[in-house]
Amino acid sequence: MEKIVTLTLNPAIDKSTTVNVIVPDKKLRCTEPRFEPGGGGVNVSRAIKKLGGNSTAIYLAGGYSGKHYRHLLDLEIIESCVVEIEGHTRENMIVVDESNNLQYRFGMPGPSIKENEWQQCLDILEKSKGVEYIVSSGSLPKGVPDDFFARLAAIAKKMNAKLIADTSGEPLRKAMSEGVFLIKPNLGELSNLHGVEELQEDDVVTAAKEIINNGGCEVMVISMGASGAMMVTKNEVLQSPSPTVKKRSTVGAGDSMVAGMVLALSKGCSKMEVLQYGIAAGTATTMNPGTELCRREDFEKLYQCLKGKQVPDLVAL
């Protein structure tokens, strides 16, 4: 096992295409589709690879679509550990309307997962050696209990590994009751965790520190879209802006941000560098169409920009 391990319970084949214009009741002629292996944790592993790092991706896959999924991931030379399931791996659809550049994202439900299938993922992790960071990202499919991330957090502690839980709702609440290393809510998700409809800007740090002081996590990174991101720990508050670029798609941007941060953590970077790695990777992904993740050359230019080094024609990337 690599020292970074990602876990994906609800992967999907992401199919992306474009049409001239979306109108009802007519046959729409699509461009040649692009097929990519998606899903939270797998996208994190793929982005880590694109940034020059390595990880091991543990994921569930089944049926004819599961075989296709495995093939797509093998093409990217991602070290993987596949848990076979009875159900079929889901497939999502992303369509861009070229007349207005609007993106339509159709997310299909995942298969129902049996107890022995999701338990295998925990067993594999528990027996792994040399793991320093575990990233579990994305939604829980049917059949997986809400306390799955909490169980994972308990195993991570036994392994002396740091868990990054990038999820939301009740699964995240239960994970925080066990305690994790890092969570990455956006402002809306943090408001929900704090029990209010909307947090005022001055209350963001207070809400984050309350969760940290109660043992929910050690580090919280709050993504704030075009405004960048904020990192809060028990004793520090760091904030970095997001570079201005021409955005083509936001698919996978959050996963790429996590990839940048965990890669920087594994390198022993400073907290500000970790935050800037994440912002640069996430922003680089928004520059690409469809479901394409970050490109290393874009990431490096954006990172140097955030470090205060001027990069010519950055916006024109």
C-alpha cells in the first residue's frame, strides 16, 4: 500500500459530451463521448497521479460497467484494490449545451451494497501497512450504514493514520463524533453542521473552532468558491485567495482540492502550502471541460501565483 489510500464506495463511470443546443422532444446529436472513472476517492487518486504523486485506490465495482470502470482506471496506471460487488457500477452523464455553455449533470443512483462487501473495504484497510493518510470521499450508496465513516475513523486511529473525510450530512456528523483529522465543508455545509441556515462571515471561524474544540476534527478547510479557502486549526487561521481563471467545469474540483492538500501533507509541507496546493489543484480542474481533472502544468503555474511569484498570461491559460 502507498502511504496515501483513498476509499470509494460509490464510484461511477462519468460520460461527458456536448450538443449544439438542448431542446425537448428532439433527437440531440452528441459529440463523441469521453469516459472517465469517477467517484470521490478515485478522483482524488487520479488527481494525485496527475500532480506527480502516488496513492492506492480501494473501491467497489461490479457488473459489465464495473469491468469497464476497472479498465479505465488501469489505463491511468493507478494502484488499485478492487472489491467485487453483485450490483452494477453506476454511470453518470454530463452534457454541455454549446449554445450557452451551460452544463447539465445527471447523477444516477448507485447499486445497493451488501454488508460483506462494504466490510471488506474496512478489513483491507485494517490489514494494510505503512498507510499515513486515508481519504474517504463521496456519498454512501444504499446498504452502507450512516456510521461507516465513524467506523473508518476508529480504524484509522488504530492504524495511527490520519483520516480525511470529505462527505456531508449524517455520515459526516457521525464521523466527527468519533473524531477525524480533516474535513472540507463549504460555507453551506458548515452552516448546516453549526445548526444555522446561513453563517455570517464573522461567525465562520467561531463555528469551525467549536467543532475542532469538541474533537470533531483537527483541521478544517472551508472552501469558499471564487474567494478561495480558509484553514482553521485549534491555534491557527489561514486564508488564501483563489486565482482568477476562465472556468469551463466544476466537476471534480473539490476532489482535486483534497488531492492537492493530502499530497502536500505527505510531503511535510507547511499549513499554508497545504492550503495553496489544494486551491491550485482545485482551480486547475475548473479550467478544463467536462469531467477532466487538473493538469500538472496548470497546477504549477497557479501554485506559483499563489506563492506570490508572477506568472505571465495566467488568466489566458
